[in-house]
Amino acid sequence: MITVLQDDFSQFSIGPFPYDPQHSAIGEYHYYPSAGNHGDWHDPMVYSRWRGPTWIITENRGTKYMEQTRPQFAIKPAFWPLLVKGDVSWRDYTLEITLRPLSTLTHTGIVFRYQHARRYYFLGFEGGKLLLLKRDQERITELASAAFQYDVDHRYRLKITCSGSKLQASVNGEALLQAEDGSYANGRIGLSSRMPAQYSDVVVSMAEKDHRGWIASVKANALELAQLRSEYAQPRLWKTVDFKNFGTSRQIRFGHLTGSKELQMVLAQHQKRGQGDAYAHISCLTAITLDGEVLWQLGEASTLEDHILLSADLPFQVCDVDGDGYDEVVMARNFELMILDGRTGYVKRSIPTPMSVESTKELYHVPHGQFAFDRVNVDSIRIANFSGKATATDIIIKDRYSRLWVYNSELELLWTFHEGVTGHFPYTVDMDGDGKDEMFVGYHWVDHDGTLLWTLPVPTDHTDEILLGSWNPNTPEPLIAIASGDEGFMIANLQGEILQKHMIGHVQRVSIGNYRPDLPGLELCVSTFWGEQGIVYIYDSQGRLLHQFEPGCNGNVITPVSWAGDGSDLVLLNGNTKFGGLIDGSGRRVVVFPEDGHPDLCSEVLDVTGDGRDEILLWDAQRMYIYTQDRPAATDKVLVPDKYPHFNASNYRGEFNYPRKA
């Protein structure tokens, strides 16, 4: 046997395995790894209501242990704490580990042929038995079991051997279980326990012939990937921007502030009021060119991380709302809704934000059950066209997460909407051809005058991201794609019927693009966060699953990228050199970022050079790196897709690349 992994945890100092102490939502759209030594282990589980670490390294009599320390009653029932390691390409191997349950209340064991945090095999103890289980999403299938007496005072050597579809398990050298199941042919290994337990002495080994086969496949796959990458343009650094003391996270807007063809940036910093991010307040707004020249600044800049990192939107957009040929900045600050001159930052028009007159019992998700302020602290802003003008100039402001107000460009109130939960960011589009937008918000379809037309029959959670369009050639009418957290990924029609519902975890993000040019229509990509975070799914135009995988990190923005300019699209994960880059519709990392010290906290996709192809913008609070392609477009005529407009930026908008109509 050839050992391919051996870990006695001696590489770790005693203390917590790296985790986010805030258990925050920062990783929804930032690459935000927990600080510390991971030892190539990965914890894919995160939950906002948890406190403290899930895993700690302990020691006794010279032996180090990886200990799962979170008890079942502190875990959401569907969550299985996990810690995984290894190579997803491992196929036939033997996993051995020493395990001591510290409670016999529920399952304690190991996982193997781990595909992602919702697909794997499990071997372990529960209810006086040794169990061999298969998990596929919410479905848990028992493959084999045997009575086995175990307690909290002994350590047990678990061993699982997988060879093709044959699975054989033993404890302390005694063969106890065997089963046949070919559902998962490959995958990593891991630890899983829903009550405290201690693990030590992890060994993964392969028979010599299996090892030879694995090495050969690794080399073949590497050659194939290298050849594939050579066919794609790779990133070339085009420009860097120094953010000095006014840097931010994903709170940047782009527009034409000076009326020129070149884009400029507006960066927002914030202060937090009250509980967490519920009442974030814009503290500083800085307008700069792509060369870093400051055009103007409102407020006082700060280098404190707490003024930079935010798990929410900030209420500002860049749009020409008065038709003068120059973009304005529409923002809410200190309980005022304002329109700023994009050239100077001067206030052109302002009004107070609305008063909170509703009873908190009528509202969804009020911090501590009572608003902290009499006036609304605006959560986000969207520009729409409810008035039927030539361009979008109406302004939607909303709170978290119950009400919204619509104003025209003169800041005159047009109408309000208060019906259940609004979610994070509404979607507006003219679907009935009357020249005025309709709105999908939360689970509601609303006419241009605020009239509720219908509501989807969805009982819980809120909508994180929304897309609407014609991506299925078999269904010519537009459809709605909805990422709705624990309610999963849904596709609905414009009559208010849910056509598909995929319960694949807490669905956080959704995008649409031509990810598989060999297939008809466009493909949909979704990703998860709370619970089993960071799983990426790709569906065809009819909503059939094509591919699923776990990159092994958070911060996957899954934005479509028109990289080649030929009408095909890639998917941006994040800017990290190991976990990020651009993937194709089969999940292969065909474009990777160079090891040049670039920031990787934030990423965005935008055509800033003007050649019709997308650039990749990577930044943190100190600087931005902008990457373009390292070679000209392979096509004479670059195909430029229809994308989300600059004037409706949000961390909670689905992204799309639709073929542009002639």
C-alpha cells in the first residue's frame, strides 16, 4: 500500500481550527478565508447563529486531536459539521482513522468519496450501530448497518476501503460491513460528527496499481487542462489603482461622472449603527478616475476595517437621472435621500427619508423587535422606469426587508409597497410592452403603479437574487430565476407559477450566460452559502443539472465573463490564485490569475478598455488590479452581450450575459 495522506495533527498548535469569529455573511461575495493554519483541511460549514469554533485542536499525553466541539442542540438539524481534506480525483483508496465519541447522542464518524458538503458517503456510529450511509442533498440512504456497542471511554479505529462500487468497513480490525454502490466514484475524505468527538491518526492509502492509475490520470488531466488553458487568453495586468485611505470592499459603483466615454469609480465607506450591518450608514464617498485621481470626496475617509467590510449593500447608485448628459450620484445618508452632481459631489436635490409609521408587528426582520430610528435608514437603492420616460430615472429606496418607496427624479413620491418580505434587491423590467417597468420583489410581481399582481406560494426565507429573461429556447416567454436561501433555487413563469424548485442548500447567488455553447439556449449557475457553503451548480436552459462541485472556499461571485468575445461565457469564481479564476461550463479552471501579489478580497467584471470583452477587477481596501486579456480577440467582430446596467449595482443582484439582439 502507498500512503497518499497521513495526518496526526501535530502540525497544529492547540486552539481553534481557523474560523470566522463573527460567523458573518462577508464570504457571500468576498473571498474571505479564515486566518490561521488550515493544514489543507477545509471546513465547508458556516451558520450565522453559531458562536465560537466548530473544530479545535486538543492534546493529551503527547497526542494531538482534532475535536468537533459543537453539540447537536447548537446545530441546525439539517447541518452535519464537516472537516475535509484530500483530492477530489481520488478513486479507490482506504481511509483509516482513530475516533473517540465524546457523546453517544447522535452520529459520529468519517466521510469518504466526498463530492461536496451535500454529497458523500458516511461511516460511523449512531444508535448502537455502525452505519454506512450515502447522502445526496436532503436524501440519506442507509447502505448497510450492524449492531455495535460503543461508548465515550474508548477509541475506535475505523477503516473503510472503496474499490469501484465495493465498500468494505471494519472497526478495530474486525470486518463488519460491506455494500455496493457506484453513485460516487471519487472524492475527498473528511470528519463528521453532530456531537463532540475526537479524531487522530488519519491515513489514506492506495494499492500500488490503484496509485499508478491515479497518478496516470492526474498527469493526463493536467496535460488536458494545460492544453485547454493555452486555447484561452490568460490575464494580463492592465492597470493598478492606489486607494490611499478611501478604499472599500464591494461598495464601488461605476459610471460616466464627467460625461466622457471613460468610466469613473465612486467608492463608499460606512459606519455601523446598532446591531451588526442592519443600520449601515455611508460615512465617506470618494469619486476617482481609473488612474486614481480624486475628483471629489464627501465625508471623512478611514482605514479602519470596520468601515470597509460589510455584509450588505450601501444605498448609492450612479446614473444620469436628470438627462443632462452627466451621471449623478443618487444616495441616502444621515436620513436624507440626495442627488449629487457627479462632477463635483455637490447636492443638487434632497429630501428626508420616510418616517417609519408602521407597527413593527407588520414588518419582517426588525432588529430587536423595534426600529432604532424614527426615519428609515435606507438599505439599498435601485433605478427604474415606472414613469414611462425614454430612460430609467425613477428611484426605489428600500429598508431591510419589508418596505420600499418610489420617487421620480424630482424626488416626488410616486408610490409605496409593503407586502410581506422584499428580499435584498428588486428586479425591474418592462415585460408588458407599455414602456413602463414592472417589478419582481421578494416573491411578488408588481405593476408600474405599485399594484400587486401576484405572489409566489413560497412560505419562508427571502429572495437573495433575481434574474428574468428568455434563456430556454423551448419556452419563448421570459422566465424568472430566483435564489431564495433555504427555499432553494426556483424557476417561475410570469403567471406566478413555480415551474421548478431545486432544494440544493441555502442558495445565495444566480447567474445566466452561454457557459456551454454546445448546448441550446443559455445555462444557469447558482451557488450556496449558509450551511453547506460554496457549492456551485450549473444547469442547462431547461433547468437540468449539468455539473456540481465545491471549489473549497467562499466568495464565489459566479459572474458571467465575456472573455473570448465570441459569444461564449466563462464564470468568475474569485481572484484567488489557488481557488479562483474563470471556469467553463464543466467546472474546469481554464483561466487562472498570476502569482503577482494582487488583492483577492473583491472581484468584479466590467469592460473598461472598450474592446467589447470583459476585464476582471480585483481589489481590497488598499489597491485595485485590473486584468485584461493577454492576446487580441480571436474573432474579427467581438460579440458584446447585454449585461446588467452600471446604474443598478448590488451585491444581491443576479448577473447575466444575454446575446444582444441585432
